[in-house]
Amino acid sequence: QMASIPRQWTEQETEQFVVFMEELVVEGKRADAGQFKPGVFQKLADKMNEKFSGCGLTVKHIRNKHKRLKEKYMFVAEMLGCSGFGWNSEKMCVEVDSKQVLEAWGKV
């Protein structure tokens, strides 16, 4: 059996996905442990397929994307907690003061 190729998300899809997730959090769709309540991933898939007709996103795609974004978020939060790192809100990325800071962080 062939390994499934990860779906390539467009920038627009990713941005919209984050917006939808934030809306669901505001609506109280998250359980106590920070996990989404049952049916939320299906709801996200429906919203995405409605917004981007023919994108064919499944609940599995949504779960995987959520997991990857969560990992990236943890990674960024960890970096921003260290001195020498900053957030560039215009470019929406982490900036580092120097190559030395980055190398030292990489060794940890």
C-alpha cells in the first residue's frame, strides 16, 4: 500500500482554517483540556469545503493540519520565550537577533 501524500494547503486555505478555528474557540467548541469537542473537525471540514468549493478536504486532512499547526505554534512559543528572538507582525514570522543566538538555540 502506498503512503498517502500529505495534502498541499494554499496560503489562503491555511489562513481561513485558522480564522474558522478561532471562531469555534470563541463559540466555546473546545473542551476543558484544550481539545476540540466531538464533531468540530467535521464542522471545520464542512466550512472549508463550502468556502473553497471542490477542495475536497476530509476530517483526516483537518485533523492533520490542526496537529501540524499546533506543533508549529508550540515551537514558535518556545522560541519567543528565549531572549534574542522576536515576532515580526508584518511578516508574521520569528526574527532572531544573531546567527549565534539561533545556533545556541539549535544545540538545546
